[in-house]
Amino acid sequence: MALNFFDQFASPSLLGIPLIALALTLPWMLYPAATNRWLNNRMLTLQGWFMNRFTQQLLLPISLGGHKWAALFTSLMVFLITLNMLGLLPYTFTPTTQLSLNMGLAVPLWLATVIIGMRNQPTHALGHLLPEGTPAPLIPVLIIIETISLFIRPLALGVRLTANLTAGHLLIQLIATAAFVLLPLMPTVAILTATVLFLLTLLEVAVAMIQAYVFVLLLSLYLQENV
């Protein structure tokens, strides 16, 4: 039973072919396409309003040079939210519970922000490694600590998203299994457990959206330091 709980995180395959590519492609098929009409339907209007509000909120503290990343950040945010939400459906696979995928998103984007800082303002970018007014004996130690913290950033991005989604999915499966087992033995307790499961599912919906927002927000903060 303990091993079965983790089977949901195994990448599905058909005839030996991993289906994670299909899971990553499916969200793009669900988005409504833009039209040339002056008046759009409610879905397109809601989608446009959400993207505009998110982009304005995200780019508010970033200088004008970082606004070139608006389309990338918005697309990544919508993509992650859709993957996380689809993963809450029964008999589905959540690609964002795979650390390899999250690191594949985090490392290149973090590295791009570092390269931009080194190219445009190398002095300012390297200045983050040594706070102003540091005593001379602490300079080597602080440089090492700040360098380690810099390289830990993409790992923290990937692990945070993976750990939160994995923990939520495991908790949902544990409580659902408990409710199923208790139903013939103690129906009242099973109903209470099912109520807790429903509330936990609502919480996981919020976590799915918040974690996608936090992922993109931290990337925007890293970009703000280097533009």
C-alpha cells in the first residue's frame, strides 16, 4: 500500500513511449483562441482581464527593461496553473510533480536573469555578493555564502513547486483511502472524513494557483535584481 501511494507520480507510458509530452501539450489545446471580432465571448474576456491584471501586478516593481519578459512570465504562469489544476482531476498525471521538469523550467530562466545582469551591469550584479560595509575579515566568508545562495535559487524554485504539489496529492490520496475504508465500518466517521477531503481539495486548488504565481514571482524578483 505504501508503494501504491507513489505510483501516481510515475510518468505514464504507452507502448514504452512516455506520455509526459502529451500531458505538457494538452493545456495549450484548452485555451480559447483570439478572434478578430470587436466583441469577444465571456471566456476570452475573462482570460484577457486575468492576463492584463497579472501582468500589471507582476511588472509593477520591475524597470522598463524587464518588461520584455511580460509575455514569457504570463505564458509560464497560465501554463503552470493549468498543469496544476488538471493534475487535481481523477486519473490524471501532474507533470509539475516531477523535479526534473521543474528544474528544467527554473534553471534556464534563472540563468538567463544572471546572464542579463552580468552583461548589462556586471559591477552591480557582482555587488550582490558582498554587502556594503562588510568588515574585512568576513569578506571571504560572505562571498562564499552569497555565491552558494545564488546557485541555490533554481533548486529552491524547483523543489518548492515539486514538494508542495507532491505533499498535497499524497494527503488527498491518504484521506480518500481512509474515507473509502471507513465507509462500511463507520459511516459517520467516513462522512466526516469525506468532508475534510472536500475542504482539502479546495485548499489544493488554491495551492495549485498560488505555487504557480510564487514560481513566476520569484523569477521576476531575480530579474529585477539584474535589470
